Amino acid sequence: MSSETGKNIKLSIFGQSHSEAIGAVIDGIPAGESFDLSEIMSFMRRRAPGGQSYSTARREADRPRILSGLLRDEGAEGEIYLSCGAPICAVIENSDTRSKDYENLRYTPRPSHADFPAYVKYKGFNDIRGGGHFSGRLTAPLCFAGALCRSMLKKRGISVGAHIYSIGEIRDEAFDSVKLTGEEAEAPGLKAFSTISDEAGERMLSVIAEKKAQGDSVGGIVECVVTGLPAGLGDPMFDGVENIIAALLFGIPAVKGVEFGEGFSLSRMTGSRANDPYEIREGRVRTVTNRNGGILGGITTGMPLIVRAAIKPTPSIALPQDSVDLREMREEKLTIKGRHDPCIVPRAVPCIEAAVAFSLCDLMAGTGAFID
Amino acid sequence: MSSETGKNIKLSIFGQSHSEAIGAVIDGIPAGESFDLSEIMSFMRRRAPGGQSYSTARREADRPRILSGLLRDEGAEGEIYLSCGAPICAVIENSDTRSKDYENLRYTPRPSHADFPAYVKYKGFNDIRGGGHFSGRLTAPLCFAGALCRSMLKKRGISVGAHIYSIGEIRDEAFDSVKLTGEEAEAPGLKAFSTISDEAGERMLSVIAEKKAQGDSVGGIVECVVTGLPAGLGDPMFDGVENIIAALLFGIPAVKGVEFGEGFSLSRMTGSRANDPYEIREGRVRTVTNRNGGILGGITTGMPLIVRAAIKPTPSIALPQDSVDLREMREEKLTIKGRHDPCIVPRAVPCIEAAVAFSLCDLMAGTGAFID
Amino acid sequence: MSSETGKNIKLSIFGQSHSEAIGAVIDGIPAGESFDLSEIMSFMRRRAPGGQSYSTARREADRPRILSGLLRDEGAEGEIYLSCGAPICAVIENSDTRSKDYENLRYTPRPSHADFPAYVKYKGFNDIRGGGHFSGRLTAPLCFAGALCRSMLKKRGISVGAHIYSIGEIRDEAFDSVKLTGEEAEAPGLKAFSTISDEAGERMLSVIAEKKAQGDSVGGIVECVVTGLPAGLGDPMFDGVENIIAALLFGIPAVKGVEFGEGFSLSRMTGSRANDPYEIREGRVRTVTNRNGGILGGITTGMPLIVRAAIKPTPSIALPQDSVDLREMREEKLTIKGRHDPCIVPRAVPCIEAAVAFSLCDLMAGTGAFID
Amino acid sequence: MSSETGKNIKLSIFGQSHSEAIGAVIDGIPAGESFDLSEIMSFMRRRAPGGQSYSTARREADRPRILSGLLRDEGAEGEIYLSCGAPICAVIENSDTRSKDYENLRYTPRPSHADFPAYVKYKGFNDIRGGGHFSGRLTAPLCFAGALCRSMLKKRGISVGAHIYSIGEIRDEAFDSVKLTGEEAEAPGLKAFSTISDEAGERMLSVIAEKKAQGDSVGGIVECVVTGLPAGLGDPMFDGVENIIAALLFGIPAVKGVEFGEGFSLSRMTGSRANDPYEIREGRVRTVTNRNGGILGGITTGMPLIVRAAIKPTPSIALPQDSVDLREMREEKLTIKGRHDPCIVPRAVPCIEAAVAFSLCDLMAGTGAFID
């Protein structure tokens, strides 16, 4: 078991890159929530491949077919759906698959992909086409679930947004960790390339283009922020906001590090510099700085939540690499065919938002927050 | 709910810093496992306060009283216990408590501690003495559970070890991420100050002493490694080794970041540099480098597992800080009394090992690995 | 959340009676298991409506479309599928829906159906067509999952079978609770009407026909047995075989009681009569009687497992009934239109087998039993 | 794993009959709940052994020592405790143990006890003294948890009560399943022998005395009712009120059957008789009858909840029985020494109440019901 998460809202993701379809079941969305399909589609398009210079040439409409749990609101304008309380299942067909590209990979694992450990774990029975269940394509249903959750939070004044914090050594501008508004949080996601600074974005794009020309790839960091959260959400020890978000973020392929607030930088600070002093601002308790990223003891402080995920460079590169033949147990050169992103970071931005939005909705669902 | 974790082995931790006792229930340890109490006590002493210059002056014997689940092996030499299959409960009495130190904190939250969000969440009913359930003291039962798990793994050829990777800006030497042996992994933990390089350790100690003298504190990073793991452990997406370990590590107070392998550094690399090529070594499939830290797609590769946790500086410092009075909603200066570690990192080393060992035992318990 | 169960194998069921489709995601089936689709279809046909005198006139092909997790074994004869380790999703389209039949039920709850509590819980947003998510139709994906599990057990020498123990006051013959073979256990399921005694079956059919003619319905009991189970399966207290099977059985619509072995009859016995003495038979420890139904302390004894589920009469009857108008809060007569089974018990037989088979597979998956 | 249950409130029970202590950890009780220790002790005394003719001669004070999670309310009269939000741990010492009584049972399983399957499961390492973790004594911590939950429900107008429905063939009077009040529900529990009818109680006592004199034992049925529940509690399919209560009830030793409302009797009824028609009573939607026991589709209807548990006769009888020697694999006569209840049903009454109260609190905790 592996592809199921959540406590109060359950998310079960299924599918392989080249199976008939992929999809998600989301169980626990309260009845009577209304969702605008066009908004959900906008969010999912941020992840969908095709069109951009930095993404795979594979094209998928990625239009979810809703099998259950949502009823069309006939009275409303536009494609509005109302949750009926039953589990929501959405399915996305796989159409543009080129399975033949993967035949030479059956016994020759691609470095830094899951091929080798999957071969051992599944005794060779796993679906190798397109990375199977390990494919980044499985983040499409995650984004569907995340779109629902993000919309539920938005209605309660909570904004989830993210930007490309860095590509390789190039850094974006920073959010204001204390005074950040919901509008500012969501702004980068509305752009074709999700940075705060357009100039930094252009430099990132040229690095990506350069690596692509070299048959290479490059990694980066995505930073996600949440505004409008109430203080007091989360539990100590193992059910804290950090535990839950981190566990979900490591479910996104290529994420190798997660930090909250100043994260690893905090390890190099003194307490007098790292601590966030309190003040009264507009009649509320606020911290003057926000180096803890809005979470103390696993519980929200009411300040903006800040989390960053480190994303490794796409393992699929055009350059020849050293691999092995698993049957004959001998070393072998491998050249990867198929279509791949030279940099997965831009398309990871909505996936990170989705994971964070789902985590928070799941936590809030247990508090009665959605019972209006 | 919050203080319960694990899937195949359940760990439930209870207690507050100044309650009658703290402890843990560990349910799911197979029957017939033998444990040497002296070994468990050695492990727990690595975390226990008292004695060191960098730790709180609070002294606790931290000797667990075993209430259930373990039966004394009368035939064996030494204090050997055998698991009987029933949940194991161990209790540690709280003795050296000075609750009066905390009275001035009831409505004046300490910056970067959980005081304020806990006040909101628990409506003022939480136990503020010594940080209550948020106290670092709650890692003692975690270490008890970790000691059992670490011993179970050791018997199966799996070594869990950690070292102080850095204090402030001072770095320890590095482990060899490819050829690391179990003995090397465990070596730093056998020292009074858990570094690979004694020279780096001494420089760290002088930084800690300096911060203490200044009434300040300092953070650091703990790196944990595991050798001898089989390939194929863990599941894709949400039940991967990374998800599970990260979720547990964020349960340790002051952890603000978790990364695997090269972690955040991978985000700055190209694919050609970040990928770990395969080779055949001694008849087995191995990677030439180990930048992914022994995990791909959430599943172990059979290479050493490498994880790092960033630990923020102890929030309790002697310097005066800005806080607020939560009843009267006005700003207020706070000076923290009580006994505190100027640097929590050295004592966090066994806690990180414990969390990693528990995570792996939990994962392995679901595979039938412990059914001999 | 509600429609998700299992610990080592997760089953998530989705759909409403009249949504686009219904289906199941089954996560945790080990890779390399082979399944014969014709065998799965045979099992599902035992539940499918249409054709029989006692079942609803609604006709559904109930052919599952497999979206993920199973790969066609191209080399094998017949429609053989191999699990690849990824979650298995199967979808069954809803075609023969007559939603108009349900319009008069929106505010007039049918007695003994879930309509009223669902109206309260879902604030009127629930899908009332055909009973929505509460429909007996949702047992079709349960049967799909059960068919996979039953087949996995069968390959390991474990047979799951059930019969119609009673309809109203008419009783079937009894299984031999001690010497029962797998073949005997499965025999009733191979018949069009699943009784041991054909003569009892005919009397039951005439009772059903009689109630149908009266516009009424009738209940009954299904008894399920499992042969070939090893001793030692299950855990004490809350994870025992009884807890897990009972929790699942109460998920089948209309089940109102569950008992193991002699069950409620044991409450009327003395210990000297109720206890199952031990003997050595064919070199193994066996009980002479089996009044405990193969389970002691929540753990299997190696004797046949025996469980019975009480099924209430179909609440949908043609006779007029007293109901209320929930908007206007006044009493109202209700006459139910639509197509309904006068007796749901015959079609419940494979559902009970499915639930029992799933429970046991889930339990066994945690023991490493499926790792060959 | 086995002795841990609950979703929003986690209950972890530990201990063996003759270990140092037994106890429970209850995680998830909201902060600020107040508990009267004398009330909790009254409830626990209903289960405690000693004194009555029908219970074991073992005497245990069964006074829980509270290690964590509850703070003494210094301002209040009496022993009032306030929950602080941290997990509550209570420990009960084992004092009056006579472990020698069990030596002859090491390889000679007592019929209808868990001895044989436990021997297989735990490979002989289980604690056989007093039944170890399978002992009825483990219901003491369940009753502690149940006492807390019952008190929390009571404060919200929800009463949980139970009576001895039958002993052997002797039946108690019936509750009024429609008009039952909280006071009536709790009345039997206030008596020394928990029946509605004192006359029936006396006949039951004489049956028990008779069986005891014969060296035999006798079973019975406990019926539990809950008044004051809101409609709409519970979820369809696998998280219904029935699933959750049944799963917990089967965790109580000797329970072999569970039914709701008319339960197994419903299987013998027609729909026209079994259905509960609706009416408007005092401005609310009520059912005229309550044959479904207050639950439809897994969700409460607002009518009294009714559940019955069948309890088998105490397996420990003084008469000689047929058993086997597990080492030498030969048949052997067994005579059980030790102290045992000739009828466990009276002491099971509070255990059943505890399990039902815990289940409902757990369900309600997920709805925000306890956030005042």
C-alpha cells in the first residue's frame, strides 16, 4: 500500500503513466461544497505538459472525467458542481503514450529513477512503460484533489500560493514572510512561469534552455506560502502541520528536501537571531519576524505558513550514462529515449500547492471547520 | 490526537515535562525478540540531561520502568528481556521538576516555543510547566522505543548511526556515502560528543560555550545514516521511506528541515552530476555515487540511507525578549528563567537515530521481515 | 470519510447508484499475482441484478473496466491479468438508470432506508437517485475486490464460501463445522440459488415469491465459512479476525447482526457444552467441536472459520407506508416506485464472501504471507 | 499490533494479567474537559472483581494512577481533573497475582481460551500467566477510557446505559426502544446486579449459583442503549456507527455476536413489519417503532441506539476437559486451577458501555462536536 493518504479526507491515487487511465478518489469532502470546473481546469493546466519549452513533448488534455461525488448544479451559470458527500472520483485518460520507447529499459535501470528498487520490490512485474506508477504524471490527480482543496480554503479566506524559489543557482525575489497577502501569494501562479520577479524568471528560462541544449537537466526549489490560516491548527509531535505537509511533499517525485520557515538556515543561527519576538498588531498577537514559517510545536501561529521543497534535476537526460543489465548482471551504457522535461520545477509548482492545500484541508476537516 | 505514530508497529508517547511520569507504549514488536537492558540504557543515556556543559542542569535518571510486554529472561546472564507479543509499556518518572520557574509564562509566550499556538489550541488549559507535552523531555520515551528498534535492526545486520553534522557554521567531517560500514556509522554515537572528527567536535564545543556565556544559543544539523538495508523497502508516493522518516523527524522538537542524500544541494545540480550511475560491485548492483541517499522513488536501493535534520537554536535564551501578555493584550518584555541547553543538537543525535530506527522497523514489520 | 477500509490492503469504493460510474481502488495487492478475468466475472455475476425472479428488474452488465494496476498477460491463454504492484482501479459504468423514479423521495424519506439520516448529515445535498452512495449497487466494486482476494486465497489453499442459511423462518441444511472441505464450502456458490439443500432452496424461493406477490419483502441470514486458514492469524483486542470481519460486514447494506461460531446461541450455553475440547487428528492439533467458529481471542485456530450475517428485509416495499415531508414537517403517506428485490439475501451471498475474503487477505498481507 | 483503536481519539491499551501493571493511553481528549474522579471510580468498580458471588476471588483495588494528561483542578471541590490536551495515561498496578496457578498451562491449552492460537502466533513466547494480554483484566483500562467518554457524552445530554439482557435462557424485561429516557438507560447500571427487573435478576443469580456449584459456567447477552444522540452521526459503508461499535465490542473477551436494533430477528421479518415508519412527534422527525436500533445506513437517526453483545460462557470451568500437550503432541486431560467467574456477563456490562461510549466519542470528536 502506498498511494493513499489523509486522515479526515482520504486521497487515493491510481494509475500508471501508460495504463488506460489515471485518477483519484477523494473521500471526506463535506456535502454542499461548490466547485467551479473552469477554475479546477485552470489549476490543472499549470501542471499539464505540452507547449512550454521546458516540458515534455507529450501532450495530454488532462481533462478529468468526474465519475462520482459531484453533482452538476443545474441552476448555476458555468460548470458548477456541488459535492454530495459521497467519495469524489475523477479519471484522466492516458492517450498520447509511446510505450515502445521504454522497451530497452526493462532490465537496464535509468540512474536516479525508481527503476532498480522497483524491479527488486516488484520482482520484475512492475509496469515499466513511462515510469509506471512512479511517473510524474501521477501528480495530475494530486492536482485535481489539490484544486478542490485550494478552492475550499480560498472560500474561507485562506490562500495557497507558490513560486519558483530557484533554478540551479538562480534565485527569485523573496515573499515578505510577515506581511504577505493572499493576493501576493497567488500572483506567481497566475503567470506562465511562476516567479515573483520576471527578470529572475527569464534568467531561469535561459539556464533551462542551456541545459536542454546540452542534453542535460537542472533542479530547483519551490517555495509555497499560505496566508489567512488561523492560529492553533495542527497537533504536537506526530500530527503537526510540518509532519503532515512533509510526508505529503515527499510523495511528489524528485522532492529530496523539505524545510519550514528559514529551515536549514536556522541551524546556522543563534537563538537571539532565530527567535520570532511577539507584538500586538491591529489588535492581534503577531510575530515581528517569521523565521519559523508560521508553525511552532507543529501548530500554526496565525502567521504566513512557509515551506520549501528541493527538487532534484530530472533524472532522464539525453547524455549516455552508466547502468547495468539486471538479468545478466553486467555493466552497460544507457541512452534514454522518450520525451522528458529538462527541468521539472516549473510544473512542480502547482503540485506543491496541491499537496499543501490537501494537507491543510485534511487537518481542518477534523476540527469541524467545514461544518458551516 | 497527535502523539501516536506507526503503521505496523504503533508508538504512543505520553506525558508532560512535569507530569507524574512520561512514557511510551510500543505495540507490534514481534514475540521472542530479546533485548539487553544495559544496551538500551546506554542508548538512552546519550540523550539524558545532566553532566555535560551544553545540557540543561536538570538531572533525571531516566531509567524506564517496564510495565508490560517484556519478560525477564531468567536463564540469561545480565538483564535480558524477551518480548511476549503484548504491547510494551515503559514509564519514566519525572522527579527533578521545578514547576515554579514557569509561573510567569502562563500568559507570556516564549518566542519560538509552542506556548502561543498551544494557548490558542488548548484554550489555556495546557500544562505550561516545563513546556508540557511539547517539552524535549518527551524524546526520552522516543529513545526507549528507538533503542528497541535499533537493536532489532542490528541483529539483522542493519546499523543506524548519526553524528553532529554541524553546529552553527562549524562542519564535521563527512561519512563516505558509498562505502560506509556499520561500524563507521555507529562510531560517533559511542563518543561523549558525537562527531566523526574530534577536532571539529572541539571547535563546536567552544562555539557552544561561547553562546552560553552570551546567554544565547545555537543550532545545528544532525546527519543519520543506515547501512545494511536491503533494496526494495518502502512504497511509492505516500508510504515511501522518505515520507515516513520525514514525518517522524518533524515530531522531534526544533527540527525545521529534513533532506535525503544531497538534499537541497541537488536542487543546484545538473542531472549529469546528480544522477547516481550503476555498476556491479562484488556481484551486486551498486551505485557509483550516492547523491540520492539510498532512496529512489521512496524505495531503498541497498546503498547507505542518508538523512539530515536541521535543528534550530534552543528558543530558551537568557537574553530579554519581546513578548506579549495574552490576557491583557499588551506588549511585554520576557526574561526566561529555568534550566536550558545552550545547544540541543548533541542530545538530538540519539533522538534522530531513534526516529529513523523506528521508521525502518515499522516498515520492515509489514514485510514479514521479523518472522524468522 | 467512510468508504475506505483495510490496513495492509486498502480498498476505496466510490460511486452512487446513478452517477456516471461506480468502482474501487485496491492498493496493496502484491506484484506478480495472476488473475483470470473470466473467474472474476463469474463471481461478480452472482451478485449482478437481472434475470432472477427475486432481484430488481434493473439490468447492468457490471463488467469492470480495469484502468490500472493489472497488466494483460500476453503470453497466457484466456484473459489473464498480472498485478504490477500499482493500485488496481476498476470502474463499472452505470447505464440502466431511471432517476425520475426517485424525484418524489427528495423530502419524503423511505422508512428503514438511509434517506432521513443522510438528509440530516448531508444537509440535503446528497444524491438521492437510487439511494445514492447508500445503494446496494455499491457492493459491485466490493465484489470485484473480493473476487481478487478470494482468488489469491484459493491459490494458497484457502477456500471462502457461503450459503443462504435462512430466508425468513426457512433454514438451509448445515455445514459440518469441523470436517468441512474447501469444495463443500464453495459448492452452494456454484448454484443459481446458493443453498446446500436444493429442497430448502425451493421452499425459500416460494416464500420470496409469496412476499413479492404481496408487495412485501423478506430477510434472511447468510453464513460464510473459510477452510484452510493457518492457526495464528489475527491479533488480540482490536485487530482480531472477528473485529475486522465484523467491521467490514456492517458495511454491506442491510446487515444488522454478525456472529461467529455458535454466536448468540453460545450465550444460552454452559461452558461445559460451549467449550471446544482439543484432540490430535492426523498429527495436528484440532478441536473436536467448533462452536467458536475457528477463532479464539481474535486469532484463528486452524479450524474452519464460521461467520453469519443477519440481513434485514428489503426496506423498499410496494405497500404504502407512513413517512413525513421534511420541508413542511408534516406526516405523509409514501408509495415507493422503482425496481427492487423482494429479497436481497441471495445476492448478498457473494458480497459476504467478498468482505470476508478481503478481510483475510488484508490480515495476511501484513504477515508476509504473500511474499513467495 | 492490536491493542490500539480509534480514529479521532486514540486508545492504546497495554499490560498482561500478571505484568507489573496494566493501563491505557487516551490521546485526543480535547483540553478543558473536567472529570470527577469519584465518578470514574464508581464506574470502574462496576467491573472490578471481588466481593460478588459470581466473580473471581481475585481482588484488585483497580485504582488508576494518572500519569499524564489530566491536571488536578485545585480550585474545585472533590477530586476534579481537567484535561490539558496531552495524552492521558492511567496505570493500574497488578497486585493480587498468583502466577503459579498457570504453570501447568504452558503447553496444555485451555479449551475455548486463546491459549492455543496464542502459542502458535507468539511461538511460545507469550505471557501465559493469567491469560496474559488476553485476560479479561485488560478491560479495566477500557473502562477507565470509557468512563471519561461516558462523562463527556453525559455533559452533552447523551446517556449510555446497559443491562443484563439475558443469562442462559433467563431474560430481563425490555427497554422501551422508542421512548426510553437517559435516566431509564442508566438505571440498571446503578444496581449491584444490572437488570431492569429485580425479579429477573434474582432468577439469573440463582442460575449462576447453580452453574458455579456444578463447576460449570454460563453465558448471556448484554444490551446497551444510548439516548440523546443527534441524527446524522456516522458515515456510510465502512465508517458507520455499526462498523465502529462492532469492531470495538469484538475486542472484549468472550463477545461472539453483535446485533443492532432487532438484529438477527429482523432476518425473520417481512419488510412491512421490520420497517420503522416516520411520524412528527413534538416537532421532530421520529420513527414510530425502532427496529433498526437508531441507525440506518450506518448513520444515527436520532432515536435511541440499541446494540446487543452475545457473551459466551466463561471458558475456565472446574470440570476436567480434553486438551493436548503441545510439545509432545499427545492428548491430555486438563483441570483448570485458578480463580474464575462462573459468569462474566454482569462484569461485562460496564465494559460494553465503555466500548460504546468510546466509539461515539471518537466519532463525535471528528465532527467538531467537542469544540464548544
